[in-house]
Amino acid sequence: MSLITEIAHNAAQAAKTLALLSTPQKDAVLRGMAGALRASMDEIIRANQQDLEAARENQLPAAMVDRLTLTPERIEDMAQGIETIIELPDPVGTTRELGSRPNGIEIRKMRVPLGVVCMIYEARPNVTADAGALCFKSGNGVILRGGKEALQSSLAIAKVLHGVLETHSLPTALISVIPDPDRSLMMELMQQKDYIDLIIPRGGEGLIQFVTQNSTVPVIQHFKGVCHLYVDKDADLDKALQLLLNGKTQRTGVCNALEGLIVHQDIAEQFLPQAAQALQQRGVKINADQASAGYFDNATVLSDDAFGEEYLSLEIAVKQVADFSAAVAHIDRFGSHHTEVICTQDMQTAELFQRSVDASVVMVNASSRFSDGGQLGLGAEIGIATTKLHAYGPMGLESLTTEKYLVNGEGQIRD
Amino acid sequence: MSLITEIAHNAAQAAKTLALLSTPQKDAVLRGMAGALRASMDEIIRANQQDLEAARENQLPAAMVDRLTLTPERIEDMAQGIETIIELPDPVGTTRELGSRPNGIEIRKMRVPLGVVCMIYEARPNVTADAGALCFKSGNGVILRGGKEALQSSLAIAKVLHGVLETHSLPTALISVIPDPDRSLMMELMQQKDYIDLIIPRGGEGLIQFVTQNSTVPVIQHFKGVCHLYVDKDADLDKALQLLLNGKTQRTGVCNALEGLIVHQDIAEQFLPQAAQALQQRGVKINADQASAGYFDNATVLSDDAFGEEYLSLEIAVKQVADFSAAVAHIDRFGSHHTEVICTQDMQTAELFQRSVDASVVMVNASSRFSDGGQLGLGAEIGIATTKLHAYGPMGLESLTTEKYLVNGEGQIRD
């Protein structure tokens, strides 16, 4: 058995034990993990120093070095993240009634873990603890394949978690770190459909396409975030301005930042000058349709086909529409099924928007930046799906489970 | 645009209209479809004659000719099947509360259609009406790619359904039949991931493997049904005998038939002679472990590794176990995650079985033959999944939908 097959096989075997633990048993282990991370800060930071030295030698970009860096505060955040997961309701074992049939058999559904979840991600050592804890609470084994940049940190964190598993007589294979970031091993990992139930890639579009095309294990796909704010004719314009600035400028390199502003023509004359002033003050580059460009200094005029770009920077596209339907049509054409926001005081319009727009998160009068597992109350987020199978939108514990049918009878047979 | 891309594109466009229809609007169309099928029996049967003549010329096996054959009764069954679907609750648009966050934003989830579902199946003309109606009620466009053996019948049924769609000013692309069963067109169909959200293959394991390996669209996998009945030491043996006979002999060529009998050693001496007599009376061939073989005339002795076969005929494997855990371990090793049954009067044992066994349907004191969408109250079944992503077990309307997040605020922004 190859190393990868052995890791996958052992994770699947270990997951069978975990599937039957009670919530208090699992929470006790998680409490142990949070405590052990705090108690092992020095070791973790020492291992992290090795990764950081290699990063400097390899001249990694500053942003990546920042994501790599672990401090006592960041390790405390990981521990608190696990404590948040302890507080979350455990979906495993919950049942719902589907009623009984005329012959008297009773039908229910019960939530059960998926089995083994594999995370493929880049240089974020905190994923080891976050994903480890989320998968543990939802009863799944996890296989972590992070980038080589964070390998020593990940192994050190995993060692701490393994110590806790051993204290509770649980197999360490429940949280497995691939110790060698070689790409051919990753290819082998993606063929382990007999042992792995789901792969969640987190990273750039290239990584996600690569995994989708090469994996025989089902993959959660998260392509890009082209999120719009539609300012309706019945919007509260003060709120609209706040939602625009927060969505575009609070943080720019993230998938839930705004990339497009859509404005109803009836309020364009009133709203666009305010928007122009505020955006320009914050250095936001403007791309606008012909009708809107005049409100901005130095706006680049966009042709009808040029919308839909994911800028991930201080840049936005502005579009004026004749009515509600045109706004929905624009989103339908250029959105990425991630997050779409309407600002309106008309609750009928708001409801119609929430029904009509095909996106994983559809918001009324709230910032697109809330489209995140933590902000929506799911605990640390394990991923976000922009395709519809199995999960759509931010994924929490429930997304790491499935439902089986329970049928109870008194000896009924079929005629 | 190729024929296949055009069909897929048109179905996706049409599905957007359908996603917004109300339940009464959809039910009115479905009522029209049931009526139109009844009114068009003669045309449908005439088209079916063409398929049957070709079937005779090509000397298709009698079982396939039987599945192909449409009679007034079978068309009436299709119409009644649609009426059953009208009675089912519409999952689309239903919401559930996930609570509010400390900042006051309210989080809900709303069920929405998947978009476009593609069925790939063999010679069953009734799938055209069943799948057409289930996908319509759940708000999805459907693309039907059936075997060439049933093509004229499928086209005739689709024509009837299209007439009803047109009466209601709806696009006929909502129910699209691939008019040419060429395999290269099927390959092209499986690459339409921009327009098709889910492929459900129904047929033999070869077809399902072929689709799984070649499709870039997500696929619902249903491999095989190796279902067991475990007769516990606390079983009501009269019930156990009924469940055994019904599961094994009521119909044999189906995936929810029993293929294995597991007997607790404490009741083996009492139960196995009864089982032997009843099974042998019905001509069931017995394969048994060393411990059980002596109870049967002419049993083939199976080695420990030889269990787990899907017989699909009057044949069964019999295994004696020392205790409950050994029964669960046997199912874990040889089951196919389809349906597993325990017969016991001890409700604690029953509950432990339902928790411990990893199968899409886990039953207590009920026949495995109930593991079917219709029998479980889901209406005509669209498929059954033995893998865990998105759906697990018989799939009804809900499995043809997904949930999006709705977030409602009053202008909240993120710090």
C-alpha cells in the first residue's frame, strides 16, 4: 500500500469510530485541543520560525509571509475558534420526521457524517486547527494537504492535536497531515474515492480547476466572487452609501467584496454624486457604463460586454438600470452565484430580489462582507460553494454531513 | 452552436422562468399533463408499436420488450403518477430560520431548484413522464437521454407534455428529449457543465461507471444493492421469516432485494431450519458459511471472503454471527450502502443498529423492498444514491433542490 493510500485508508477506518461518539465526548476532546494549543504556543512558534526562515530565503511575497506568521495572539485565536465550534449544535444524530405511510411504516431522516474530508489549500497554518476541529465535531476524519510553505507549522499543530486524541484513546489518523507536498502525491490523493468522500480545495481559481479536472472524489467548487450591490429606487441612500463603502473598501482581496454597483435610474442623479465623492476619496478606480460615467472624475467607460470582472482591489464597475428586472438580468449575466445585495426600503421588492436572484447568499440591506461562515454563525468556515450540488454558499458543520433514511415497522412486507 | 449545446443552453434558459412559478401554477400544468396523457393514449401506443416492432426485429430479450411495452393501463399509471406528484409538497421557496446574529442581521435558508437535471437511462419510456413531472414540480428543466429502443415512445410522450407547456405559454425546452441516441452525443452532453447541474444515470453498473468517469457535470452514483437482513437474538421469528421471504423472493432483479441473511448464533438453531424450509420451498439457492450450511440441503459453503455478491436472482448468502457487533462488521465489510434491515423486538438494539450501520436506508422490522421513492412517500423516484454527497438513498423532489442563504439587515456593515 502506498503512503497516500495508507493515509486515506487509515483515515476512513478511524472515521468509523468517530461517527459513533456522543456530542459531549467530542466536545471534551475539542476542549482538550483548545487547551493544548495554548499550552504549546512555544513549540508551535518554533516550528513556524522554520517556515518563516524558508519563506525569507525563497523571497515569498510579504502578503504570503504575513498569512504564514503565527504569533501568540493568532494561536489564541485558533484556540478560541475551537471553543466557538464547541458551542455550535452538533448536527450528527439529529433526526427529522417524514411521516408514516398507509401501511404503518414510519420514515425519518438522520444526519450522519460524510466520512473523510480532504482539504487542499495553500499557505495557511491555521486551517490545520480550524478544519481539524470542524471535521472532528461533525464526525469526519480529515486529511490536510497544505502548501509546503506552512508544512512545519502544520505538522507542529497536528502533533499537538494528536496528543489530545491519544489522551482520549482516539486514533491520530482522524487528523492526518500529508507530510510531503509533492504534486504527484496530490494526484494520487485525488483518486482515493474508496476512502475519501469529499475534497474541498481552497485557493485561487487555478487550484480549484486543477482539482476539479483531476479528482475522481467529488469536489466542492468555489470559483470567484463577483458580488453586486443593487441600489433600488426605494433605497435609503445613507444606508446604500455605507453598504457600498463597506463592501468595496473594508477589505479588497476577498471573494465577498463588492465588484459591481447597480443603480436604479430614478435615484441615479441623487445617489451617484455622493457615491462618486466617497469612492474617489478612498482611491477607488471607477469603470462605468455610458450613463453613469459622467458622475465620476476619470471613469473608464465600459461597453455592455465588459462587466463581470473580479477586481480584488480598489476598483469597481458601475451600471445604471431602467428598472428592477434590468438589475436582476445584469446580475444573472455577470454575477458568479456568490453574494448579491439589494438596498431598498420596499419589502416587496426585497423579497422579490431574494427569490429571483440565483446566488448562494442573497442579502437585503446588509454588507456583502457578512457572507462568511463565521459572520453567518456557522463557526470557522470550511469553504464556500458557488455550485449547487450538496452545498451552496458558506459551509459549516451541517455541510459536512448527509442524511440517511430510517424506516421503522412492525414486520410489514410489500405486496 | 452544436445540437447538444443548443439543447442544454435552451433548457438552462427555460429553467430560469420555471424557477419563479408558484406551486398552484405548476400544479395546474401537471394536471394538464395527466389529462393530456389520458387523452393521447392512442398516439402514444401507436408510437410505442414502432419501438416494439424494432425490438422484435432486433430480437431484444423478453424482459426488455416487457419494460418497453405501453398499454392503456401503463399510460393510466403514468397519469396517476403525475397526480401523485401534484399532491406532494413543493419544496421550492420554503424557508427555514437559522437565527439572528448579535449585530441584528437575520439568517435564513430558502430552497431553490438546481437548474437543469439530465437523466441518462435505458429502455423505459415511462421515465419520460415520471422524470419530466418530478423535475417540473421541483422547478428544474430536464434533459432526457433514454435508450434508442424507446425513442419513438419517449418522443410521443414528450410531444404530449410539450402541448401542455405551450397551452400555459411555457417553453418546451423545459422537457427536452435527446432525439439521437448516438454515444458521441452522450459524451458531449456530459461536458455541458455550464448548463447542466446534475446527471442522474439509471441502469447497470457499466453505464454508471461510464458516466462517472466521463462527466464533468456532477453525477449521482448508484452502484449496487447488496442488502442484508440481520435476525437478532431478540427477533420475532415469525416476522423475521416474512421479512426474509418478502425481501428475497417478492421480486429478485431489483436493487432493494435481499442478498444476505445474517443470523445471531443464539437463535440460529431455532430460526435456520424454518428459513431453510421456506427458502428451499421457493427454489432459493443457498450459499452459507460453515456454521449455517448444515441447516440447508445442498448449500454451497462460502469462505469468509466470498460474501457480498449481488445475485439479483433466487439466491442468497447466509452468515451466522456471534453477536451484534459481528453483524454490523459483516455489513460494514460486504454491504453496498443501499439498505440494511434488522429484525428485533429490543428497541435499544434497533436504535443502535440504525445509528451504527452506514447505509442510505436503515430499517427496523420492515421489508427491504420498501426502499424505494414511491414506498417511502417521495412520489415517483428519480434515482437512488449510494454515495453521500448531495443525496443519500431514494431521491424525491427535495433532492432536486438546493438551499441558498437569505440575509436580512437594516444597513449593518462589518467592522
